[in-house]
Amino acid sequence: MFNDFYSSSNLLPDSHLYRFFRFVPTGEKETRIRNGKPVEVSLNQKEYYSEKDVAEFDLEEYSKLLPDMNGNVTIINNYFIRFWGPVLHKKNGGIIAYTFIILRSYCWDKDYTWISLSTLEEQLTVSRPTLKQYLEILEKEGFIIRFWREEKDSKKTEQGTILIKVRRAIPYLTKEKINKLSDNMKREHENFIRKIEKESRLEFEQAYDYTSVLESLRKKSIEVFRPEAKSSNSPEQQEKLYEKMLQEFDYDKMMNWRMILQRIKSKFQESTFNTWFKYTLGEEKDGYWVVYCRTEFERDRINSKYKDVIQEAIEDLAFPFENLKITLYKSR
């Protein structure tokens, strides 16, 4: 099967140049700045797989499938269009179902696509976070599985190129999902299945639990790269750290730093100043200045873009200056 897969679909050209992996949540979070505000984001780890396991993984193996019969298929089985959409998501099930149809359209002669997320965003007219949410739902329900590819000599902190494997046949709804349908849709579903059973002479069982499928796949991972969280402090914790450090500053130091901030504030729009400088604290020790920031993201941005602005404000006020260090609250 493996050799046939390679020769027929050419899934892994130049395979010796690449690694394959999946992003899996670690359960940990870190704080980042988005639109000028700190937000908590989930931290994922990369789980790597052999080329053979990626090529041979087949979503079709894990459930009984509806047959494609005359009158039941309009590009994609009508069962999916009528019944899966309403249960994929309470509000957005229809567009999520359409996302799957778009992916299927790119897999007419194979079970995978290298389609970019930018292309999907344009076709679905949704944002990147919304698209990722849709793909996560489709993967949870066993309609797709995502792998990413990177060059073997690349840094493991890079994202890589996405490969989406897409199932070809449509699975039967579970009893739990059928119960989510309206009474009218339940009756239509019952009639639909009764007709198929009569014509195909097949009986249908509850769909497979894809959580166990993905857990089984994870056992095949050959390497795991777990990134370290840059900051585990929530906005509330950061606020407490700021207040704590503020209490440790004596009056003269605090007034000196506020004078420096006033100089800096005059050079920026208020939104920019509030994002990068409002919660900074600074002090001087024999000409050596230390500026404290809430997060690594803020520290790195100030260090790379605004260090000269701080130095200029210090020198304009004729304060002693030898050197400047940008660090974190907790490093004090």
C-alpha cells in the first residue's frame, strides 16, 4: 500500500528534505499583545510523524460509510448537505459544511490538498482565526486531518506548510448528533436512512469516535518538540506585578521616570504610548538605567524599536547616562 501510495499520488516529493508534524495543544497558555492589548493564547507542541504513517493514514477506515447511489449525490452526498451542516455548529454549521465542500473540490483525484489558508480565507470570506476554528471542528468530527511540512534544517519554531487530508465518503450521524436536529429534521433523517437501507440493503451503526483515532495516531509520533511558554502571567497577574513594583519605587525615582515618560509621550500617538510605555517602570543606578516591562513581547519590541527614544529622553533631562537595559518585572 505504501509503495502504491507514493507512486500514484506523489504525496511526498523530495521527502528527504522535509519533516511532517501536527500541532497539539499543551494545555498551557502565554500572553501576547494583539491590537495593543495583552491576550492569552493557547500553546501548542509539534508532534512529528514518519512519512509512512502520514501517507498511510486513512480516515475512511474508522466508520461505516454511506454508499453513493443514484439520486443521493450532488457533487457531495446529500446526506452531508442536509444533516451534517446543522450539527457541526449551532450558528455556523452551514459555512463549516461549505468549507469541507471547498476542500473536497481540491481533492477530486486524491485525498489531500496543499491549499493555502490565504486561499481558503478568500473563498470563504472569513478571517484567519475563524477559518482555523472551522478546520478544528472538521478535524474533530473526522472530516479532515491536518499535517504540516517543514524543511529538515529549519527551526522548529517555524509554522511550516499545511497539508490537509480530506475524507471522501460521508459518515453517518451519531445518535447524540441526531438528537441535536429539530423534530422536523429528525423525521426527514429517519426517512432518508430508511430509503437508503431499503435500496442498499445495508444497516447503519453509530459513527466512530474520532477522538480515539487521533489519540491512536499520536502514539506513532517519532519526536515531540514542546516550546516553552514565553509568559504565563495573565493580565490580572501582570497588573499585580506592576502595582507591587510601583510600591518598591521611592518618590524621587518615580518622579524621574514620570518625567522621562512625559518626554516619550510627546513623540507618539496616545494609543502607541499606552501600548508600549504606559506600564513601564525605570530607575537609574550610577548612570545605568533599567527599564521594566510586563511581558517579553513588550520588552523585545521596546528593545528593538524604542531604546533610542528612551535614551534621548533621559539625556534631554540631563540625567546621568552610561547604559540602558530593558528587562521584565520579575527579573528585578
